Amino acid sequence: MNPRKACVLLVDDEDKLRKYLRKEFERQGYKFHDAGERAGAVALLAAERVDVVLLDIVLPGTGGMDILKELRKEHPEAQVIMLTGNATVETAVEAMKMGAYDYLTKPYNLSELMLLVDRAFGESRLRRENEVLRLQLAREGRSRDFVGRDPKLAELRAVVKRVAPTASPVLITGETGTGKELVARLIHETGGHADGPFVAVNCSAFQETLLESELFGHERGAFTDAVSQKKGLIEMADGGTLFLDEIGTMAIGMQAKLLRFLDHGEYRRVGGTRVMRATARIVSATNQDLAQAIKGGRFREDLLYRLNVVSVQVPPLRERKGDIALLVEHFVAKGSAAHGRGGRRLSPAAIERLMAYHWPGNVRELENVIERSMVMAEGDVVGPGDIVMPAGAVPLEPEGGAASLAAVEKAYILEVLARTDGNKTKAAAILGVDVKTLYNKLKGYSGEA
């Protein structure tokens, strides 16, 4: 059976070009539609699932750039290729920054155009498949992708996409709670080892001898408690991915044994003499500075070289504050489903309070705070006083320096209000102001008393 060709929509006001491309694309087995302006394109997009849109930048009425904005919002799964004359190349480059897949300058070679359409179709198909997976996982109450639109996440996704199809070891760095294991799972599930198992181990959870047994397995009688043979995680991960979390905590002696496996793909079970082999992709993660660990004699430099063929940095939550509202929405929906309390939401003032916090525990800490707050809140709207912040919560300084006096005052007022469970009379007494003053302050923060 021949693979399905892309469904293509051409939006161009040149009648001869539309007729010519329709003839050539249909002859090659593509499903092809065309329109001379926005209205016709919108109607076709509403009626058909289009994979790739060929969009002329210069159009009568609504221009190509405006249509691109609409497409990215209403049909994000469709890939857009901009068609441009020499005079509008700079505009086409700007269009790519806005989300266009690529652009071609007129006159263009037909085979080049079809090749570009096929590449864009591959991207479109991957997005659709990922969306199906996302929806399936949403029903299970978890997600395989990062929630957020921050450019740092877009860059992270791009790196994952490039490295996933390879077999190269990957080192994921980032603070606690940023989602390093999620990155590892994305690499596994979108790469060449996706058909194999994903096996994770936290290296900090085991002493050296126990970690050796956990990774390599052991033979019966190898030590006092070894009453039977045990397969190691490396053996279990054969053909898939082995994720070594908190690799920086691994003892030096264990590092030497891991290095041998990385170099030769060989290992022995504890207490065993038989040389065993396994082929597993190694993805590791750390929140430590391994370069400093090498200087301190706590980590082998040669092991770092083997683990850090490709490096992936996961940004902390404080560097993508704009994603907090999206994460809150995601965790509220997840918590509502888990606790059977649908229709709940956080007030703008509550979200603003969350955005003012430093989040040393990152996304994991935010999720815990949201879950606790939803459990404790009585109504459907979770207000700032319902937010159960960690003890000693520190406000996040704004970009460019220390917080302003007004920002510090606001953070303190919200913190006191939270400690009094939203009781404004008690909060006002602690703050040393009358209740009316406190109401006016809160009204100024959120537009609500």
C-alpha cells in the first residue's frame, strides 16, 4: 500500500499558478485544494483536514501574514510554507519566526516545492500523533510533554526532537523539580528505542553495593540476602532506555563499573563470572555541577565525557514565569478530576500570588501547592487566602534588581492573608491597619474585594 500523501491547500491569487500546481500535485497523488483569498481558504479549512498550506505573502484584502496568524491560532496542526517574491524575503523570514514551517522564493522548482511539502507533512503528522498521545494520557491523568509556551521550552523541545532518533547518550541538567525525567521519557518515546522499555533508577536512593546489584543484577548466594538470582536494570532495559537520575551522587567505584559498560556494552552480575551484554540507550540527569564534582574528586572526568555526548538544560520555573498560569490550569484540571470536584478555578489574585514566588522546588513544588490548596479550599474559587504556600516562602525579585517597596508590601500582605486563612480582620490586625485599608489594598491588586 502506498503511504498517504499530504492534503495541500494553496492560497494564491494567481489563477494560472493555482491551475498548474493543482494539475501537478494531483498527478503525484496529493489531495489538493486552492483558494484565491482568505474567505475561500477559511471555508476549505473548516471542511477539510489540511496538512500543508502553501500561502502567498502578497494577497488582495487580508494579507498572507494576517492569514498566517489566524492559521497558527485556529489550525496549529497544519504546516505553513510561505510563497514569496524577492522583495518580500525579509517578511518571509519574519513569518518563520511567527510559526511558518519554511518559505520558497518565486519562481521555484516544482520538485523542490514537493520535497518541502513532504517534509512539512512529516512534521504535521508527528504533531497529530503527539496530540493523540497527549489526549490519551490526559485521560490517564498525566502528560508526556511540558505545559507551557515559553521560548525556552520551544528550544528544549527542538533539542529533544533532534537527539531522540539517535543512540547518543544524553545528560539532562536542571534544578530539582524541573522535569528532567519527563525530558528523558520524551527522548525515549519519540526516538528509535520507543519500542523497548524505559527503565529509571534514582542513583541517590542506593548505597554503592546495592546500586551495583540494582543495575547489574546478582547471582544466588552473591551476598547474605541474595537467596535467588536477580536480573539487573541494565538487563531489563536491553533494547530500550536506561535513565540514571541523580548520576552525580554515584560513588566513584560504581562509576568505574558503569564506564566499562558504556565503553564495551559488557557487564557481570554481582557474584557472577559470565560476561553479559546489553544494548540500552543511556540517559542521565543531575542537579549538580559535575565539573566542580570532577575538581573535587567526586566524579570521573572520563565518565562525564561518555555521558555528556549531548547536553539538555531544563529551565527553572522562575525563568518562565509566563507559564505559571498555564501550569495552574493544568494542575487544577488534573486535581479536579482526581478528587471529583469539577468546575474549580483559581482567582486572578491567587494566580498573581503564585507568580510572585521564587519556586525553588520548581514545577513539582507548584503542583504540590495547587493540590494542597484545592484540598483545603471550601468554595469553587480558590482565592489567595486559600493558597497553602511553603513555610518561609520568598517573593521572586523582578528582572533588573531588587523588589520595589510596593512589591514587597504586596507580597507581605498576601502572605499574612494566607496565614490567617483569608480572614481579613485577623490579617488587618497583624498588619497594623484597619480592615477598610486592607480591602482597598486587595482591591487594587486584583480588582476584587
